Amino acid sequence: MTAFVDDLECIRSAIGEDRIDLIGHSFGGLQSLFYALAHPDRLRRLVLVESDPPTFQEWRRFRDVVAERRTEQRDSVLQSIESRESWRTDPASVEAYFRTYLQSYFGRSDCASRLAFGFTADSLDKMAVTTRAIREDLGDWDIRTALRSLTTPALVIYGTHSIFPHRAVLSMQDALPHARFEMMEDVGHFPFLEDANAFSRIVQDFLIAR
């Protein structure tokens, strides 16, 4: 995470901006929170979209939510893909797998067709290595106390079909008591794909108002 934060700071410096508006989605939201803690003077505004919660214990609960949304049809499709020889190194097969798997992340599963991946032959193996390394490095994190000291204006967006249970959203509210929270109706983990107009309006209103 320190390397990710350092990368963001290098980008900010390279574009020549003293202060930036930073938007983070999913794990990128957690990364943005760590950046905010490390460089609060460099942030003008912070937007968190379906962000990982500020604690490991609340983050891990997304697995239960996703598991409850499994269907026999999706499981059958996934098993069919996995049965193909060398599917893990075939970009088309990997894309088909994730497009099916991620349907449960949406309020309306048909919106999964809007996902764009750009997989290569070694993408899946790299993802497995980096994901494990990142989570192991973070350990049992809990940054709620540290976040309460933030004064950066923040907008936090979750969907009513979020992959995170309501108690995870409450955990974020506890960590950012002065942030503006928006619950978008009938969307899941990708609100900018599921209801782009409403998402843009909420974000732009926040940026303009501040």
C-alpha cells in the first residue's frame, strides 16, 4: 500500500498540481483513504465509490453477500469455462469468466456487459499473485480512528445493491462522520456503469458545490 500511495504522489507531482481531487473505486477507495492519511495537505476533495471499508473485518463480509447471489445458471457457465484446457491463459475465456462472475456485483446483472477488461495471457496469474500479496501486506487493518482526523471534504457513494453489507457502510460512516453519503438506488458495485447519468450528477454537484 505504501508503494501505491507513493505512486499516486508521484503522479500528483508530475502533473504539477499542488492539490488534487481524488476519486477511488473499490480497492481504489481504500488506496485513496491511505493517500489521504499520508498526504492530507495535497487533497482538495475526496470521492469514494463503493470503497473497501476501513476495516478488514467489514471488508471480508463482501464474500458472504456475493455467495448469496450465486445462481445455478452462473455456476454452470463458470464450471464450463473452467473445464476448458488452458482457459486461464486464454484472454477471451478469462473475460467470459469474469463477465459472468461479476454479474452478482451488479444491481442489474445485464449491465455486466458494459465491463471492459483488456486481459492478456498472463493477467489471471498476475492478479492471483498481486491480490494475495496486497491483502497479506495490509493484514487485519482498521484505520477508522486515523480517518476521523481528516478534514478533507469527502463524498462517499454506495449502491443499494452494494457487495458490502449495510454494517460495512456504517463502519465507513463511523470513520468519516463529516463526509457526505449518497446511496444510489438499484445499483451495485459499479454505479458509474449502471446509472451513469445519476452518478455523474452526484459527483459533479459535490465538486461544484465545494
